[in-house]
Amino acid sequence: MAMEVTQILLNAQAVDSTLRNQAEENLKQFQEQNLPSFLLSLAGELSNDDKPVESRKLAGLILKNALDAKEQHRKHELVQRWLSLDTSLKSQIKACLLKTLSSPALDARSTASQVIAKVAGIELPHKQWPELIGTFLSNIHQLPAHTKQATLETLGYICEEVSPDVVEQDEVNKILTAVVQGMNSSESNNDVRLAATRALFNALGFARANFSNDMERDYIMRVVCESTLSPELKIRQSAFECLVAISSTYYEKLAPYIQDIFNITAKAVKEDEEPVALQAIEFWSSVCDEEIDILEEYGGEFSADSDVPCFYFVKQALPVLIPLLLETLLKQEEDQDQDEGAWNIAMAGGTCLGLVARTVGDDVVPLVMPFIEENITKPDWRQREAATYAFGSILEGPSPDKLIPLVNIALNFMLTALMKDPNNHVKDTTAWTLGRMFEFLHGSALETPIITQTNIQQIITVLLQSMKDVPNVAEKACGALYFLAQGYEDAGSSSSPLTPFFQEIVQALLTATHREDAGESRLRTAAYETLNEVVRCSTDETAPMVLQLVPLIMMELHQTLEAQKLSSDEREKQNELQGLLCGCLQVIIQKLGSAEPTKYVFMQYADQMMALFLRVFASRSATAHEEAMLVIGALAYAAGADFAKYMPEFYRYLEMGLQNFEDYQVCAITVGVVGDICRALEDKILPYCDGIMTQLLKDLSSNQLHRSVKPPIFSCFGDIALAIGENFEKYLMYAMPMLQSAAELSAHISGADDDMLEYTNSLRNGILEAYSGIFQGFKGSSNTQLLMPYAPHILQFLDSLYMEKDMDDAVSKTAIGVLGDLADTLGGNAGPLIQQSVSSRDFLSECLSSDDHLIRESAEWAKLAISRAISI
């Protein structure tokens, strides 16, 4: 097979598709018939220097894919499969991989590095391959340069694969020593220095103990700072990437170095090539992010013992940092507005300036205003655009008192520029800046409005005119209008200043969606998003005009469904448009459905609408399916019990959505729609409950479904129980054990990271909402005794949540509510159980004195229910 493997691997990359397909089939058969020998022959191919680089590289890639996959469940299968292989076979494979690191072929070495890291990622956590890191480091100094480079690259990948807790501290010390020595200026080979610098980037998370030791930290910082001065561009870039990572991972250790780092970053921003300069700006953006987080968390109140004090690095650097950033704004690229993924020095500088404004607030304004005043009227477009960009960047952070006087002067100027400036860049940035003014300095919360009866007409005229401009300017004008409308959302049902212009605004937005070039610069999407916001924030006065939109948007949706013989590219555009139109109808339905008179008129369209929505499910697009589900949920909510007539036809699509594990967002949204339908139909949903419950239970026990869908499924049990009351009885024996085991898992999660804690809290909330719905559903029924056997476990769950002390506010509110529901439904039977429960009294009194009024309300009700239950 050995000769054949090489040929098959080469054929698998052939231009001729027949050869290619045949080779792929051969590889598949070989893998299925004899996995151990398949993997070994791939490893052999990769390590054999006599073979062509192309076949070696593909062999390594296939090997890597045999160890790892994107989907969690598939990854788990592959890990188990590797662990169960024969030990001597694995040793042979690993020997081949290690041997490849000394191959003269760079591609083969690099591929082997990645595969070794994947194997380490599986084995190290299981205490296997303990000698790996020791083997690597024992003779790294004697190795030839290319092997040293490959070894360092592999160490970097290993640090990326495994979590710090699986590597002993003395091994971490050895890794860091090897890496930092590889970065040292005494190392003559640039490939080695680059590999070492990149490896340090991945190893920083392991270096907590080393960063707490002054001497070791000084040494690491010195080497990183020296590397930012390397003659080699890639090494400089990588060294700055290390500094960026250090600024967020070890912010509290930066103080002794910050002056030097400022000098290094400033020099790079002014003189170095773009990839390096971008990272140098990124360092300061990262420091801003850290300080914004600290200031938000502690609200500026620092006690001496706070974990992470704020060092105010940005505030101290302001006098030199601001001029540095303002200078970058003048380095725009000619066509950056057309290119959606564009990123350059000017954009990075503006983004950083915006973060600085959020970090230091008012202090930024006097340092930036002179630059704006000097450049805003200059003949060179770059100066006008930079001045406008600077102004837009500082509108979030400083206080309204500081900004509103400036905005009042600037507003008129900006409106004129948006109409008359000869340059598209300037117009694009001007429209964006207007949007920022309306987003941060317009709305009911502000004392002095910047938009008044005297200027609103001009503002709207200019924005609607700009929607006819080139797509990127038109898109920004839509954005400005979006925030203009949002600022009036609290106008109440009475009158909004936008009412007189409503018709003309809607017309202009619809016209923008029909432009030939609406596909460019996200213009079509922006126009629909703005239309939705204008409708959402409209008042009763304009309801008749919103009603006129219904047949228009329905007609458009109908046309997208009728389109024949489309290319795959056109089909994708159609699906996107269907999603946008469903989203638009959803907002209209929510708006009109919230008041009886308009609801009555608009329900005459419900049959036609529902027919259109069901046709959207025939498309293959997940986005379109999500939007169609959401709009059907909104229709159900508006239609109430009348929605029952659509269920026979809609049910199969509901079932399809609940089975959609691939596009788990569709599944999650469908679960939410089941809740909407339960609330609309109440017990009329009963005929469909067997099917729905069966599918939800299947979803919960599947290891293929994304974990984020599980919390909404639990709360959906609660919606179903509320809707069908004591008819939920037949599901108790299935649902309760599921809830019980999930509750046990979610009660204790010591040492979890933030993501895990957030997920666990959403899981707890889902479980509690299920219990709450089940208790409320059975209230007043003669069958409440069916719930008694579950009460002790539920009280125990509440106890353990209280003991863990890591609930968020949403969970506290739901948890105290469940205590009340349990007492309310089980009455006197629950009294003794509640009195025996360890913490219910403490939990209740803590919630009664909470700062959060929703928690207090929930606790008041629970207190009442418990005192009734105990007195019975």
C-alpha cells in the first residue's frame, strides 16, 4: 500500500475531478477497513523525506482531521477513538511525527507541529505522553536551526491546544525559558526568533506564576520589548501582538513598563510599516478596554483592597497619546469606504480615539477640539475627513453638558457638508458622525434637545436626500435616521415630532431598498432595519400608514417566492431578502397587534400572510427560516386563540424546526415560538402536545444539539404546563427526571469561567421557569398531590443555589418565585417542607431587601404564599 498511498494522496489534489473523486473514495475505504494501518501509513508518509511535499502535507492534514473536529460531539467521538487505539501503534505514530520536526521540508515540519499539538491536546489531560515536553526541551540548544524552529512552533501550538492546568509549573518554566532564549537577540536565526515570539504569544496564559515574580517578569518584558525593534517585520509584528496580549492578561503588572512601551508604540505608529503600526495602536485600544471594564465594574469607587485597581494609564498618557492618534487619522486609503473588510491605520486610530473618549470622558474634548477646528474647512479632503472622524469618535464617553454646546454648533455644518462636500469619504464620515450624535445625544433622557422644531425639517430633508447618494453614504444616512427615530421611542402613543414626515420617510426607505445597487455596502439591509425602527417607534397617529405597508411588504415577499431559475448567488440574495421582509412584517405585526382597533383591521391579512410564511420554509436558508419562525410567533401572539386554525398546516414546520440540529439557532427560535403559541392557544394546543413534548425530550437527550438550546427547552416545558394545566400530568414522569438531573448538574460548578457561569445561570433559569409553569398550571386542580413527591428535591435545588452564591439577578427572581409557586399550589402540604428547608428563610429575607425591584416584588408574593401555606 505504501507506494499507492503516495499516489492516492497526489491524485486527491489532481485537477481532473474523476481522478480526485476516485482517490477520495480510496482514502475513505482504507480508513474504514483498517483505521490503525491507515493512520500509521499517513504518519509514515509525512515523516518520509523521500516523498513529495504535496503528499506529505495532505497526509498530515488528514491525520489532523482524524483527531479534531469543529462540532463538539464529533470532536468527542474522535478523542475517544484515538484514546482507544493500541498503545504501541500510537507510539509509532508519535515517533514518526517527532522525527518529521527535523525534516528539511518546511511544510512537512509545520504540518507535523500541528498534528503533535492535537495529539498532546488529547493525551496530556489524560496524563498520557508525560515525557513529551521534557523530550522537546532536553536538547533544544544543540539542535540545528530548522529543527529548533519546528520545536518552538510545536510548543506554541501545544500551548494553544491545552489548558494551563494540565502542565506542571516546572514544565511551564522550562517552556518559557526555551521560548524566551529563542527570542533573544543572541539567537542569530530569524526563523527561530519568529517561531519563539509566536510561541510566547500562546504561552502567556501559562505564565501567571512567572509574571508574579519581578525578576522573571522583567526578563520576559525586556526580551519582548527588544523584539519590537528587530530588523525583521514579522518578528516586530509578533512582538507587538505579545504586548497586546500582556496588556489584557496582566494589566495590573504593566506600571513599571508603561513609559517604555509608550515610546516604543509611538515610534512604531509614526515610522513602522502598517502591520506593525496597527498592533502598536491595538496595544492602547486594549489598555482602554481594560480600564473601561474596571471603571464600569467599580463605578470609579476604589477601595484600597479592590482586586484590580485602575492605574489610569490612558489618562496619564493623554497629552502625548491624543496627538499621536490624531495624526493617524490623516492616513486614510482612497477606497476604504467601498471595502467592507477594510482596516488601516486611520481606522485603527479613530477606533482607539473612541475608546480613549470612553475611558477618560470629558478630558478628551479640549485636546481634540483644536484639531477639528483647524482641519474641518481645509481644501484637502483628508483633513476634512480626519476632523469629522475625530469629532464622531469622541461623542460617546464625555458628558452631554460638555458635548451638547459643541454639537449644536456642529450640527448645521455637518448637514451642509453631507449635501455639498465634493468628496464621498467626507460625506460617508459626516453621515456616520450625525448618526453618533443622534445615538448618544438625542432622546427623552436629555435635558436640552439637540433636535428641535426649528431644525428637524432640515435634518430629515438632508438625510432623505442622502439616501439617493452612493451606496456607502446612503447606508450611513439610513443609520443616522435609525438613531433619530430611536430617540423618539418614548414619545408614547401621543405625538412624535416625526409624525408629519412619516409617509415621506417610509417612502424614501422603500425606494432605497429597490435601488439597483442596494446590494452594495449593506444598503438594502440598513434600509429595512431603519424602516423597522421607524415603525417600532411610531405612534397611534401613524397606525393607518403602517397598515398600508402590510400589503406592500406582502407583495414583495410574494415576488421573492415566485422567482424562477435563479443562480445560486441570486438564490442567496433572495433568501436574504425573504428574511428581511419577514423581519419587517414581524415589527409591523407587533406594532399593530398591540392595540385592538388596528389589530382588528390588520387580522384580515392573516390568512394570506400565514400562507406566505409557510412557503418561506421551502427555501434552504437558515436565516430565512429563523425570520419566518419569528414572524409566525409574533402573528400567534397577536391572533391569540384564533391562531388555532393555522396549526394543522403549520405543525409539520414546527416539528421540522425542533428537529433542526444543524442550524441550532433555528431550533432555539422554534422552541421560543412553541412558547408564543402556548400563550396564544392555551389549552387549544393540547392535540399537538404529544408530538411537541416527544421532540423536546429527544432534543434534550441528544448530544448533537448545541448546549445553548437546552435552557429555552426547559422553560418551554413551563409554557406548555401553563397552557394545558393538569393535562400535563402524563408528561411528569418524563419531564421531571430530566429537570432533576439538569438541576443537580447546574447547582455546583466551582471554578467555572465567566462563559460557563453565564451558561449555567441561563440553564438554572430555564429549569426554574419549568418548575414555575408546572406549579402554576396545576394550581386549583384536584391533582396537586401528584407534585408532592418532587417538592423535596426542588427545595433542595433552591437551597444549593442559595449556598453557591453565584446566581445572577434573573435566577434569584425566578428562584424566589418558584418558592412562592410551590407554596401557593401545594398549600398546607408544603408548609412543613418549607419550614424544614435549610435556607428558604434567609433567601427570602435577602430577596425582600434586594436593590432590584423585580426581585423584591417576586419575594413579596412568595412571602404571602408561604405564610398562607404555613398557617393552613
